[in-house]
Amino acid sequence: MIVSICILIFIVCIYIYFFPCIPKRKKHYAYALLLGCPAHDDGTMSSSQIKRCNLAIDMYKKGLYDTLIISGSNVKNEYVEAEVMNTYIRKRVEIPTILETHARNTFENFKLSKEYIQEQDVLILTSQTHAKRA
């Protein structure tokens, strides 16, 4: 019985660690920051890129932000994450965007995008598995 409870607590802790609760958001932001992730080696979009782009499109259509900052460089191959993701989004909806094409990791996504965001609150757009690191 005690072993079962310990196992259950362990599983719950792992779930909370990898899938943290997302904090409540404001009703509207001037900026949303879409965190990049690598495309496949042939330039096609990864499923994570597609999901993040669709999230950005949905949040824009819901009126949650005005301008989208897409951040990401060519970390894994020659394809710049921000440019690949911007092309996908532009084919579906016209969103005011700023491309930040130098960030090579999550920390740099925030650091290099701060120039645009300044001290304003920002809506962070990423996958749930990446949210903990973000």
C-alpha cells in the first residue's frame, strides 16, 4: 500500500515537472513571443514548429496580441527557425511580425527579444513540453 502511494506521488511529481500549469494570462498583449525550434534537415517543418505556429495564429485570431515576435536562428541546420515559421504563418494569415534571427537557445530567445518588448508583459507561445524551460 505504501509503495503504491509512493509510486503515485512520484508519477504526479514527474507529470507536474514536465507539464507545468500555465499561468493565467492578461486579456491583451502588445507582443507575443513565438519561440523557435529547428526544422528538419531538408527544410520541412517539424511537427513542433507547426503546432507552435498554429498556436500563434489562433491566439492572434482571438485578439490576444498585436505583434508577433518570432525568435530562432539556424541552430541544427541551415534553415533559420524564425524565417521558416514566419513563412508558414504568412501563408495562412497576415500578422504584424518581427523576426529575431540570432537566438540559438531559449535563454537567447528572451534576451534578444527584450529589445522589442522592453518592460512590457508578453504572451509566450511555445509547446507545453518546452514551457518548463521557457
